[in-house]
Amino acid sequence: MVFGRSSRGQRPIEPVTLKILVAGGFGVGKTTLVGAVSEIKPLRTEEVLTEAGRPVDDVAGVEGKTTTTVAMDFGRITLRDDLVLYLFGTPGQDRFWFLWDELAQGALGAVVLADTRRLEDSFAAVDYFERRDIPFAVAVNCFEDAIRFPAETVRTALDLDPEVPLLMCDARTRESVKDVLVAVVEHAMIRARQQREPAVTT
Amino acid sequence: MSQAGDDPKHWFDGDAGPVVRPYAMTRGRTSTATRHRLDLIAIVIPASAAGDPAGDRTLSPEHVEIVELCRASPQSIAELAAGLDLPVGVVRVFVGDLVESELVHVTRPVPPAELPDVNILREVINGLRAL
Ligand SMILES: Nc1nc2c(ncn2[C@@H]2O[C@H](COP(=O)(O)OP(=O)(O)OP(=O)(O)O)[C@@H](O)[C@H]2O)c(=O)[nH]1
Ligand SMILES: [Mg+2]
């Protein structure tokens, strides 16, 4: 039991929290990627949804309605006492798009994890982030048994804009995942600058 | 929750999805429109005046547990949901109650449609590189 109040002058730090989404098809390595950099074992949260596919806390009088659950996993990186980054692995299926909407709100950016053997599994995520104007990078998870393609081939296949970062990665390796995350945030920063200072036409 | 006899695992089912009523715990209440939707990464911080929540008869064991978890270390809605093994929506209802009773407050993450500050992004990059 906790009786003590936090002593005066020692107010709890209120960290700024940020999030990056990790999207991609089934089994592409989302949870592995989150686990490679997270300071906690990836945790799992569940949303309860109505059959109609809306999160239940949005509607009144849900009692008695049929519901289903969907799981998301997430990790945490404390960058400083007052700056915490959360990574959310999003369910790959299209029918959970509304969860992406919630997660994407206020997200600083996203990683689309791709597997060259099933590139088409990444189309939905690429499309989604393009449409919502959410800065994202594509990371090709290099499974040993997959044929390596040159980055340009992947870029063309995914029809990526030239400024979208594309990296080869190993979702199991911390350094590799760090590079991916840095690429996302750098891309987000460039975009933020451009939007803040509209290009001067000469 | 520990006091209820149910195993929370039965809520989870990868595919078809079980038919469940997790909101029985919140007596069917859902977060109301007047409450802003609590973001998954909103941090729940106990009010310094929160005293001893366990002695408060108006609180359920879940409310008390949330206050005590956050007192040990402030944490996000997502972490509370994972730690308590409760659906996020249910945790939102409980935290909403606690906010209304002024036992906790929550941080507001970057509002939607607003970009994080360029300086914060730079700090994130530096922080990641230093990991
Ligand atoms: N060889 C190799 N295996 C990997 C790599 N990344 C992930 N895996 C393996 O691939 C499998 C799936 O990885 P997960 O991280 O669970 O994939 P996921 O995207 O979270 O999967 P779902 O959540 O089910 O969609 C696991 O067995 C991982 O160990 C990689 O870079 N190389
Ligand atoms: Mg996974």
C-alpha cells in the first residue's frame, strides 16, 4: 500500500510522449522490430470493438452489443526523463483501418515494414500513410532466404515518392532498427520545416 | 482483475473474436462525449492531493489500482491497459472517472493535425542515435 504523497518540490516529471507506428503485412517482423529497440518487452493492448468495427468507447449504450477484440503491441524508448517514444505495431489487416486512424492521430511518423517475397502486403500501409500525409519510411526486412533486390526495384514496385526514405534492415538488430527510426524522424523533420516555411518562389 | 473470477485471457481470440461484455465492469458505461478521448500515449499522473485512494469507498478496486500503479511511476493509457490486462476502452472509462474526481490528471500529447515541434524532433533523433 502506498501512503506517502510525493514530497513537495519533487513533482513527478511530465514527459512529452511521442509515437511512431510500425505497419506491414502478417509476420513481416513488426513485433520483432519493436522488441529490438524497446526497453520493455513488447506489451500487448486490446481494443474491444463492436461487430460494426468501431471501438466501443465511442458509442453509447454498448451493453449487450456483440464485440470482438483486436490486439496491438507496443514498446517504449525513454530518450530522456522528459521525452518518451512509443512504438506501436499495428494489425496488418485492412479491416482494422479504424485502429490505424486512432493510432495515427498525433503520430510523428510511421515505418512500413516490407518483405520482398510479399511486397503487395505493404501496399495498403503505403497508401494509407500517403493519403493521410503521415511521414513514413519503408524498411525492407531482409530475411535470409529472400532474394535481395536493389533498392530502386523496390521503390518502383511500391511506387514511392523520391523523398520517402527506403532502407534495408534486419528487424532483429537494434542498430539497424535505430537507423530506420532515425530515417523516419529525419524525414518528419524535413517535412515539418517545409510546412512551416513554405518554399520561397524566386 | 484479480477479484473477478474471470480469466481476462478469454477476451482475447485472434480470429473470430469472442462474444464478451467487458463493459459489465464499468456497469455498461462508456466514456462520454464530454470527455475528450484519452490518447493511448497520454500519461496518467496522480494528483498530489490524491491521499489514500484505497480508503475511498466510491472507488472500485480497478480505480485504486490505477492510482497506485501511476504513483509508483506515471504511465500511459496503453501501459495501464497492458499492465491491468484490460481493454483500452475500459481503462479509458476508469481513468476518465479519476480525472473527474481530480485524483489524477493526464498529459495531452501533441494534438492531432499539429506537428511536433522541429526542436523536439531533433532531440528525438539525437536521443535515438545515443541509444
Ligand atoms: N530471419 C529473420 N527472421 C525474422 C526477421 N524478423 C522477424 N523474423 C521472424 O519472423 C517471424 C515473424 O516476426 P514477427 O515480429 O512476429 O512479425 P509480425 O509482423 O509482428 O507478425 P504479426 O503480428 O503476426 O503480423 C518471427 O518468427 C521472427 O523471429 C528477420 O529479420 N530475419
Ligand atoms: Mg506482431
